[in-house]
Amino acid sequence: MKYQQDLMIEKKEFLNKNNFLLILKSRTSLPEILPGQFVNILVHDVADRLLRRPISIHDADYSSDTISVVVQKIGKATEKLSLVNEGEVLNVVFPLGNSFSVEEKRPLLVGGGVGTAPLYYLAKKYYERGIRPVVLIGARTKEQLFLIEKYSSIADVYISIEDGSAGEKGLVTDNSILQKEFSAILTCGPTPMMKAVNKEALKKNIPCYVSLENRMACGIGACLCCVSDTVNEGNVCVCTKGPVFDANDLKW
């Protein structure tokens, strides 16, 4: 079930130059939220003000009834979101989309850029099941990393930085952790990265599940902003059939 609520901004924190964290508090008990799902946030006073901004859920805390999201400043709407203050409210539709599996015995979670954000809640769900997952994070420079200590508290974290300023130098597909055995790869980030990660999964003959970052403005399949072509069903709305897909079911 989807909900539309005014959530109060309990905390706002800049994580680096382009990414900031918002902790949003509900006045009622949170519904079940699954790893990989997203919220749609209404941003006022922008040109296409009728279309909401989809943001992956970074964390959900039922003890405090809060949802955390990490937002990347990439346009006028997210720039405006970066100016909000603690104590203000945002109108949010949630939870939207499908989810990652938490049934893998040895999962590898791979994130790139702000696509790393939803992997925390996924890692936490595995950790709660007694599985400490491996999380591989990629970025161009170390300045783009965020919340590494938080991830490290529940997962074994490996880092690939293109300029070699932290972790291993190179792309995530160059990281030595890929030499280990995993039951599946679950990934979110730029499309070229996810395609490359899927190639590695194919080499290992293991499934790869990807979370697409299409613009999912309405969240209910009405606006057709987020359509992607699939092998089994043809064109589908990512906001309702995804955002998580078996990588091999995508025509990309």
C-alpha cells in the first residue's frame, strides 16, 4: 500500500559537496518498507512542479518512525531540496516500487555514486538475518564517498576509486574482492557501471539484480517517464515493475 504524508525534516546533513542526508519523521507508525524501494518527494516552485522527485530509501527506522534519504544535487529541484531546513515538512509518497531479495546466502552489494545510498538498508536487512554482506563502493574520487563508517558497522566494505585516492585504484569491476565467490550480485548506480557488473556476474554464472535510476515522477505508472524495454514483458514502467530487475531481463 502507498501512503501520501507530510513528513517533518528531523535532520539535514551535507555528506559532501553534492550529496546531503534528510531524515524524515512520520507522525504515524511506518508501514513495511523493503530494501530497494523509493519515495517520491513534492518540490514546490520548480518548472515541472506537478512531477515529484524519486529518491531511493537509504534507511528506515521503526523505533523512531523515520525514513532517511540521500539526495544528490543534479538539477533545480534537488538544488531547492538542499535549501530546506530542519523542522519543515515535505509531502512524500511512499513506499514505492519492488525490492531486492534478502534471501541470498553470500551477496555482493555494489554501489556507484549516490547509487550506494539504498544499499545501506539492504545491507542492514541482511545483517538482521545474521548475514554480514560484502559491500563494494565505487567513486571517481574519495571526496564523493559518504557514510563509510556507517556501512562498515554492518558489512565488509571494499572501495574502488578511479583516481586511486582511496581503496583500490580503478573501477569496481577491477576490485580484487570480485575474485571471491558470491551467490548473487545486487547493484545500484550509473547504468554503465551496472552493465559492467552484470558482465562479471555472467562470468561467475551467478544472478545479478540491478536497481534502475530512471526518472520515476509519478510512482504509479501513469506518466510514462520511466519506461524501459524488457525481454519478457516489453516496455514496462520502472516505477511499478521495478526499480529492481534481473539484469538479464533488461534490453539495455
